[in-house]
Amino acid sequence: MEGTETISLEEACSICKQYNINLYAYCPTTQMNEYASEEKIASYKKAVEERAEGKFYTGNLTQMTSSIVNEIKETKTSLLKTSKKTYVTDYPEIFLTTIVIIFLVLIIIEKRAKV
């Protein structure tokens, strides 16, 4: 890993559990990641599953993506029914119409002033 930790994995997992945050973690296998060892992967898995009660995945991420997405869809958060609201805060057509009308009025005034 590069740099220093801001917060340890164990602390992050504890915070997730404390605030009831669903944690989904992924770590590539030792064959895919030169920085990972079997011991590190096991400690990550233990922290995620035991401390945060989360889900830990390892292996090829492209094959696991659908599994992870399906797992997230099955959580309670995906069952929330909220109504979507759209707020219109900008009306560019009013500005454009005003500019066109002013431009036309100026053209008419200019034509009458020359005649």
C-alpha cells in the first residue's frame, strides 16, 4: 500500500457497524495483487465480516460484479419507495425570448429613425 492510513480497517469497520452502514469489500487474490498475502486477505475478511457484519469478496472482480450488485439490490435500502421530484430552476426560454423581442424593437426603432 502507498502512503499512511488515515484510519485503520478495524476502526472503519467499527464505524460502519455503529452507524448501520452496509459494507461491501473487495480484495483481489494473491495471484492478482502483488501486495496482498493470504494473511492480509484473511485479516481483511475477518474485519469486514465480523466487525462490520459486511460482505467480503475476493477473486476476479469482473465475474463478481453481478453478485455484488445483486447483493446490494437485496438490501433494505433498495426497498425504499421514494417519489422522485424534478425542480426546474432555470427558464432559458424566457431570457432568449426577451432578448429577441428587444432586438426586434431596436431594429424597428433604427429603421424608423433613418427614414
